[in-house]
Amino acid sequence: MTSPAYAACTAALERLLSPRVASRTLHAAMRAADLSPQTASAEQLEPILKDQAFKQLQVAMPPDRARDAVTEILASIKQAEAQARGDASAAGAPEAGEADAPGTGPAATTNAPSGAGSSVTGTTAPRPEAHEAESEPEAHPDLGRLRAALRPFNLYFQWPEVRRLRAQLGRLQEIHAEGEPVDEGVAEADATLALIEQKLEDQLVLQAQALASLDEAFEQVRSLGGVKVRRLESLLKRIHEAQASRQLADAELERGSNLVRDLRKMQASSIYQERSDEDGDQLREQLAALDQAAELEALDRLERQWVLLLEHRDDLAQQLREAREQVTGGLTLGDDLGRFEETFASARSERLREVEAELDATAARLDEAEDAWTPQLRSELDVLRTLLEDGLPPVADLVRFQDRAHLALQQAERGGRQA
């Protein structure tokens, strides 16, 4: 049986997306988060709905409608979960928090709330095929701690550091299941977690600065009134709520910035319409300055979005720098700005194939050399290949693996000569 939250979530998504897209999106995200349909709770599905599912919904409908749809789905799965708990309690099912409850039957396996004696919080979610607790290895406390620490960052699945930590935890779980020590891997995972936490802190500081600028701009255009002003006010409210909850709202910031630019253009035009034609040049200069600022913001967003690709491709990074210099010099990019996305997407696919081929070639050389493989090298290769499933790995990770592989090959060669 699937959990009530998962069943309600699937049904709701399939009403808005094609069943194939809804199933693929949900299953891929749950697999990355190590969740199973049998035990997934509303709390665990919430970050998936707000990230991967929200992105798919934005393809099928306007962003505001997609956001409302996510809110409605969250309410429905929480209601389904609460109703299932109520039905189980009325039928005399054991409470999830009772220490001596025998954990059998549908109510115990699908309806236990997260954080109330459930095996979901702080430990690895059980695999669907695991029917007997005796066959499962004892949960490692550090792995449970790391998974719990990672959970708030599910919203930022596209971050390379988050993807790396997910891959590290998956590999550590396999190593622990084989009965091998995981202390060294846990230390590396803790270092990755520290990077994620620091990155969020840095991003929240930048978001606070951008929000302050938008607040100031809103006060300047508030007097215009109309739909766009009300929309900007609503966006600012959402961003303030996200900031208070220590969450990032990049999409809202981008839409707010675009609205501010449009409103400032309207304001400048209305001011100069009341003056003589001699002020036309000044108006054109002001509108050009607003367009210039918008293109610079778009270039900044491109750099953040494709930061990993730009690490791998210096030529593309140079193109972006030249484009910024062109805009700063007073020349607009026009249609060239839109072509960056297509160029970067094509380059990313090409680089993914190149990295995969490089890893395969290195693995083949290690296979040919006797005793070249070490547990650490195998673990690093598994992590890198997992990262490739969702995007490019950081260049530093690739360099470190190749350096260690080269050293291992040299040591194996020396050992062969000595033998």
C-alpha cells in the first residue's frame, strides 16, 4: 500500500500534468531524497512539490497559477494524511509513538506521522522491498543525522553541493550496509554540509539586500497604482515571508525586478509627457539606463544559473564577460541575450558526454592496473557518476579524483616493478 500523502499527491499532480510526466517527476525526486511511496509523508513531499513539481507545473501554466496549485496540493495531502490517521485511531490502531507498538499492518507502515516515532525522521527511509526488520542493517547515527540536516535544503536540489551530499549519503549507505566503516566518508559529508549551510547564509544576505532595493523602488512607484503595483506589492510580501523563513525566493525576486523596471518606465514617461519636447532626449537616456540595468541583471542570472558550466568552459565565461562589457559601454545585446540560453544548454550536454568519457577512461586504466583501486577511489567515482545524472560536477571534484587516480596508478606501477 502507498501512503495516503503519496496517493493524494499523485492523483492531484495527474490532474494538472500528464500521468507520465507527473509520475516521472515525482519518482525521480523521491528516489533522490531516498523516499518510498509506502512511507512518504506530507512533510517529506512538501519540498519536492515546491521544487521539482513546481518547475514542471510552470511549464503547463503561469507561475502564479502553478504556485497556487502547489499550495492546494499540499493542503489536500495533509488533509488525506490527517484523515487516514483519524480513521486508524477510530479502528483501534496502535499509536505511532508507542514504544511497544508492533509496527505491522497498513496503519503502522503508511500512516505514521513524520517525527512521531516514525522511522522516517533522522534515519534512512525503508526500501519498499524490505519486509523484515531483521534483514536491515542497524541505522548509522551519523547517516541519520546528515539526512535530517539535509532535509531543509531539498528546495535547492539544483545546487551542486546539495547534489554532491545526496550522492555521498547514498554511497555511505551502501558502504554501511556492507559492514564497512564510514567514518572517513562521514567527515567528507560533514564538510559538504558545512559548505551548503554557508552558501545559504550568503544567499540570504544577498536576498536581504535585493529585497531592500525592491522595497525602496516600490515606495517610489506606489503612487502609480494599478494592477502592476498591486502585483509588486504581493510579490514583496512573499519575498519577506521567505526571508523570515530563511528560504530563497529567486523567481519572485526576478519577477519583482522586472515589474519595478516596467513601472519606472511608466513613471518616467508620464513625467516627461507633461513637459516640453526638449526633454525627450533626457527621457530616452533614462529609459536606456533602465534597459541597461535589466540586461546586466539578466547576465548576472545567467552566470548564477550556469556557474558550473562556466567552470568547465572558459570560452563561454569569456563570452559572458565580453557581453557585460558591451552593455556597460552603452550597447544593448538585444536578441543576442536570448541566444545565450540555447548556447549554454548545448554546451552543457556536450560537456556531460565529455566528462562521462573521461571518467570511463580513467576507470578502465585503474581496472587494468593490479591493486590500483582503493575504496576511496571507488567511492569518489560513484559520487561523480551520480552527480552526472543531474548535471555537471564541480571541476574541483573532477581534478581531485583524477589526481588521486593518477597517484594510485603510479603506486601500482612501482609495486609491479618491485615485484
